[in-house]
Amino acid sequence: MSAIRPTNLLATVRHLGLPRRTFVYLFLLNLLGAGLDLLGVVLLLPILEIIQAGGGSAIDKLQGQHWTILRNLSAQIGIPISLGLLLFISFTFVLARQFIRYFAVRYAETVQRNMANSIRARIFSRFLRAETVSQDAASVGSVVSILQSDLRRALDVLLSITQSVSLFAQIIAYFFGLFLLSPIMCLVCAVLMLLVMLASGGQFREIRKRGGAMTNVNQTLATFTIGRLRRARLIRLSGTEKAEAIEFRKITGDLADQELQQKMLATRVQFMIEPGVIAAAYLLFFLGAQMLGLSLERLGLFAILLIKILPPLRTSLAQYGRIVGMLPSLERVNGFLHKITKAAESKGGPLQFKRLDSEIRFRDVSYSYKSGNEPALENVSIEIPAYRLTALVGPSGAGKSTLIDLLPRLRDATAGQIEFDGVPIQQFSTESLRHAIAFVPQSPEMFDIPVEDHIRYGKENATDEEVRRAAQLAGALDFIERLPQGFKTPLGDGGSRLSGGQRQRLDIARALVRSAPILILDEPTSAVDPEAEADFRDVMIGLRASRKFTIIVIAHRLSTIVDADQIVVLNEGRIVEHGTHAQLMRSGGWYGVAHGRLFGVQSRE
């Protein structure tokens, strides 16, 4: 059979949250149920002997160890042995067995449901807490595939394992009954069934191979689907709808083929097992009747026990096939959970960052991406004064966004030191740093929630007045009030019901409502008209004048930041110049040249 190491498998399921005691409880419950069922079946031997003897006074003449036990029990409770009494007791055992199995199934299903919720929540929350590098390395399609198809298949493995524990308990109980009837017959039966299972080993190896292929195709399908649905506009404008539909059908066709082949392999195993087990049973009957001389009653009881063993044996092999086929998904879920748990970002130090009183200082800071040959930042040293407006400019790929990511510790510098008011950044808790930094990305990221909920995102307790004032400061109040439901209007997925400029201003309102001491804006006017840009400049000047905010702006439109207290120019990961607009225009460097190209103004040497 396909090699699965039980110790590794149990370690995996325990890591996913299925405790060892669950297996113990299920095993004991099902062993108890199977034991009660076995007692009910074993009582069929004296029942058949009573019927064979004609009942009545003939009961007292029946011999055997089991009759000695029954007569002793009868004497102790004071109830004479009769056919009706034995039938009633046998049925009582069977009925009790059903209740026990019901509770075992209910317990297993409860554990299964709780595990599903727990694993999804753990993967989701730990992914959000993982380092940015790990999040960058994981595609959205891959994570969605793990949370949906892979997790569903992994949970099927866990359910199959718990069911296999139950089936194993039943098989043990029935083999114990066979052993009581004839130790030799029991041993022969075990050997024959083991041979039948070993003969199906090649099929299980093929099932596992197909399971790995299905896992890969599921990931490909999730990645393809999410990517194309997000870029439906591009597909339509490019006229590639037909080509994308053909590719989608090809992937789903591959998935259907893999599923069909795996199911047919599992069915083939069952068709192979049942005739083999029946042939083994016939051989055992011949052996018992011709060589061991067992009575008709014992052979009949032996046949009943074999019939009872066959369904759990067949089901256990089917469950084993499910485990083998879906094991790649279980391993992938467990591996991903282990990886993102190990990649958990630092919680930082014990200090709580409240506000910035003096400056943020970069001391010879460098940062390198694992996938890059050149450092994104190299020996950056700069001071960002508190309560002032600092602008970061430079060509694309200069390292501006990377530098900003270091402040809330989305990334950690690979060399050098960052200090807030002279205190190294590592000494502050990461949570307090992020609470004190409000960030507006270049491309606003919005959920399909009402306008007011988006503005409150990150500060759920913001009052209606605070929300309204933030919208006014961001220049968003007028268009919000013109929306069909005002502040209650749903945004649509990604803010699809708003224009680019409206999304940008609404996201600025979200940052402003937090009243965080540090405000970071990544090209905040990239999608607004000149009038809105002028309004935004006024807003920034007003915020700076309030001396409540330290403002950092990443700018590509240089007109946005001419009033900045400090303009820092980065190029190829290095700071090449910094100063005010007037100073940089006189220096004749990158800023002066770029500004001159845009506005036709020559920088002065």
C-alpha cells in the first residue's frame, strides 16, 4: 500500500488543531459500540443452539463454556434462561450500540466543524500578521485556493482519519469475536485480508499522484480566475474574451479529468477488495467445516461476524484512499500555516509610541529585497522634522515607497538605524507605531462598504461629526452629499462606484479622521483635477500650520509639494539632494531639471 507514516500524519493533524484526546474518545466510543454489537451477535450462538435443540427443557442439556457463564448469570439475577430473554438481551445490545455510534458521529462532526472554523481563522489572521516579505511571496490566488479547495480537502482527510479510528475499533471488536470462536480461523482470516490490502498498494500510489495533480490544478484555477475577474476591463478593451474563456475551459477540464481519474481509481480499489474478501470468506468456511470440524451454529456465527467485518473493512480502505488522494492538500495547508506562523512579524519593543516631538532620523539605512540584485535603499541618512511637511520625490524605482514602508515596520531595514525622537524604532511596539501613522496609498484600497464605514476604517469609534469634518478637510464632502444615499452609499468593490479622484479624496478622509500624529500620503493628487489639487495644497498647508501633524508626501506631481518645508530627492536608493523648493531650483540637480521640464522654468546654477 502507499506509504503513509502514521506518526507524521498524526503530527500534522495535531498541528492543525485536532488533539490526541479526540482520537482516544472516538476510539473508546466506537470500541464500546462495537463491543455491544459483538455481545448482541455472540448471543446468537446460544439462540441458534436453543432453536436447534427444540427449546423448553432441552436448554438445561446444552453444554459449553458459554452456557456455564449464562447459567451462572441466570442464577445470580434469578431469571431463568429462555429464547425470548436471549433475543431481548441481544436486541438491547444492538440498540445500545446504535445510541453509542450516534453520539460518536455527533462528536466527530462537532470536532470537524470546529476545526474548519479554527483553521480558516488561524490561516487568515496569521497571514495578516505575517511579514510583508512573506505576503509579497504568496499570490492571492494561492491563498484563496488554500482557504477554499485545499482546506476542504484537508478537512476531508481529517474526517476520514476520525472515521478510520471508528472503523478500526469495530474491526478489532469483530476480530476478537472471531478469535473466541476459533483462534486459527481468526489468524487465517487476518492474513488473507492483509494480502488483499497489500495487493491494492499500486492503486493507492496512483491515487496519491492524482491527488497532488488536483491540488496543483486547483491552485492554478484560483489564481487564473481571480486575476481575470480583477482585470475584466482590460480583457474587454483588448478583445481577448474568447481566448481567456478557452483557457478557463481548459483548466476546468483538466481539474474535472483529475477528479474523474481519482474517483475511478478509488472505485477500482473497492471492486478489487470485495471479491478478494468474499473469496477469503469461502476459503475460511471450507477450512472450518472440512479441517476444523466446527458446528453449523459456530460456522453460522462466524459467517455473521465476517459479514459484519466486510463493510467497515471496505469503508476503511475507501477512507484510506481518500486520505492518500487528499494528503497533498493537507500537507499544503499545514505547510502554509507553518510558514506564515514562522514568518510572524515582530511585535516590537515595550515602549508605546504616542507622538513625535522632535524628528524621525534615518542613520545609514539600507534595505534589499530578496529578489533584487541591487539594494532598494543604500546608506540613507536624513532627518524628518516633527510638525513639518516633508516631500519625497525622484524617478520611479528610486526607493521612495520602500523608505516609507520602514516607518510602520512593514519592512525592517537590513542595515542602519531609524530613530523616533532619538529612540530606536525597535524599542516601540509595532501596534503603537501603526496606530500613530495614518497612510494614504497611491491607489485607494476600498471594500464594498458604505462611505462612512470606509472613513471610519481604522477608527471605528469616530463620531458622525468627526467623519464629516474629515470629509470636508479632504475635499470630499460635496460629492459625498450628492451621492444617492450620502454617507450611507455603498462604495462597490474597490470603490467602483466612484471616480478616481473621488476615491483618492475619500481615502484621505479615512486617514485624517484618525488624527494620527504622523500622516503619510503616497501621491495623493495623482487622480484629481487641478482645482482639487489646489484645494488639497491648501488642506496640507492648514494641517501643517496646526502643528498637530508630521506630514510626509510621496510626490510625482511636483506642483503638489512646492510649499513643503523639506523636499528629499531619491535616486537609485540614495538621497541625492534635499532642501526647500527654492534651494533645489537653485542647485540645478534632478529636482530643478524635472521641474523645468514640467513647467518650462529653468533652474538657476
